[in-house]
Amino acid sequence: MFADNFLNSMKKNFLFIVLIFLSIYSFSQQKSYKISIIAFYNLENLFDTIDNPRINDDEFTPKGERSYGGEIYWNKMEKLASVIAKMGSDEKPESMSPDGPAIIGVAEVENDTVLVDLVNHPLIKKRGYKIIHYDSKDARGVDVGFLYNPKYFKPVESAPLFVQLPGGAKDAYYTRDVLWVKGKLDGEMVHVYVNHWPSRLGGEERSAPGRAAAAMVCKKHADSIAAIDGEQKVVIMGDLNDDPVSASLTEVLKAKGKIKDVKPGGLYNPWVEMYKKGYGTLAYQDAWGLFDQIVISHPWLDKEQKGFFFFKQVIFNREFMTENRGRYKGYPMRTWDGNTYRGGYSDHFPTYLVMLKAIN
């Protein structure tokens, strides 16, 4: 009797010890990761209220058609800051960054003044975002810009890249420059291209050569760097005014929609499958477009590397940013309905990529 009890006790203790060992072994195999978020946001006509004689911005002044004064300006600024404050900080723990995006490309900004006001808004001021901006010769007077958290990103070099529009592609002579920023993301060198490609005004087919020209500017510049320094970690982001399956992406950039198809020297477009499933970042005539894309180069795809690797893509389309009634239900809640202030956020949803880096 005693022997049986002793053996049963030994068996239970042995199983208990085995379970503890397996739990410790399993825990020791789990990796911890640093998280970095790379974002893009079209801010929809973020103008100041001051008349600039060099551009046609009369409508965005207190005496203009939109009666665009300080009250509207600061209300819009708060809306945009509230979105940036939440981007990436309300994710699941495995992809959440309390400090939000490390870098943010932005479009449709008039000048550096509005960007300074944005990063100094109380909702995000504590992050200490810095800005990089160059004035372009865009006919509407809007530019792209670059925001970065110096805690995570250290710029090394930057420049505006001129986009020469092909004859007949657009009525305007100039479009937005491409903003190139080279810097270290947590010590790792990356190259970021912030874009706002020519719109489809005048027809998609007629305007397509303009977007192809902008795409080629990115490709040639990135290829020239790779020819000297070897393949780099590249990010091409922006409001591309084209969908992931458009020729500017598939034929000019030659971006692939499946990781297995991306070879060294190639680009990966994480948005292709989402677009095919009906997801989008803006809506027009009850059809979704996915213009706001972030495309990455091959070196981001190796999950066993020491540096950051691609984890997932996100369209940030929370309920508070979305129209909840009427004919535009489900659309992004825009700032303007014609010349009437709608009081929304932007006519585009922002997008971002979550990058991870293993911690030993």
C-alpha cells in the first residue's frame, strides 16, 4: 500500500516537474521585439489662413469662399492631431507603439508653418516630432512633408526631387516634388520617398503619364543609390492617385503583391490583396480606391535579420473618422463638402506599416 502511494506520488511530482520544465522552455523560446511604425496621411488641404500672393489660396482665407478663419483652422488641426495621436497606439500589444509612428509622410500641406502648428498641438506635442519640408512649384500650392520622432529616427540627408511632367499629361506645368529623406531608424539606415502623384483630373488615362513620371523619379533615384551602396531599405509612400494594380505601380515600380514573388532589388506592395478584397482609403461614386500606399524594398522582408522587418499593414479607419449616415455613410469623414466646412478629418484614411526587430 505504502509502495503504491509512493509510486503515485513520484509520478505526480515527475509530471509536475516536466510541465514546469516545458513551460520554462516554451517561455525561453518566445522572442521580444521592438516595434516601429511607418505612416502616411493625406491631410486634405491643410492651409494656413494667410493669403500667399505666390499661389492661388484665396479660398483658404477669412475673406475667401470658404470663410477659412482661425476657428476652422484650429478645429481641423485638432482633428488631425487626434488621429495621429491614436495611430498605432490602440493596436493589439504585439504591434502597439505607445509613441505612435516613428515617421509620418504627409500630403496636401501649404507650408512648414502648418506642420509646426500640427506637431506642437497638445495632443501630440510631448512626442517631440520634428519636420522636413521643401516648397514645391505645385500649381495648387500644396506640398508633401515628413514628420519624425527624434527618439527613433535621425535624419542624415534630404532633398526635393523634381518631377518633370510629360507634355499633354496635365494642364498644369508643375506637380509636387518627391521628398527624399535618408536617415537612421533606430540606428539602421533607411531611405524614404514621400509622394503625392498627379491627380486624375482630366481623366485617368490622360493623366497616367504624369504618375508614371513620378514613379520613375523614385525608382531611378533608389536604383542610383543601390548601384553605389548596394541594396538599401527603401520606403516609397504617398497619395499615389493610383491603385495597387495600376501600371505606375506594377509596370514602372514593378512592385509585387506577394512576398514570394519579390526578388533582390525588387519592391513589395502590401496593399494589393487588401485592394482586391475591397478595402480602400478613399471613396468616390460608391467605389473604393486605395491610393494611400507604402511600398517597401526586398531587405525589409527577411524575418530572421537583426534589423527591422515587415510585420503587417494597416488602414487606420476608425469609426470616429467615418461618416455614419447619409449618402456618404462609410466614407472617410472629410473636412469639406464643396465650400461648406464639414468638420471632419480628411477625405483619405491614413495607412501605416508595423515593423518589428528582435531583441536578444
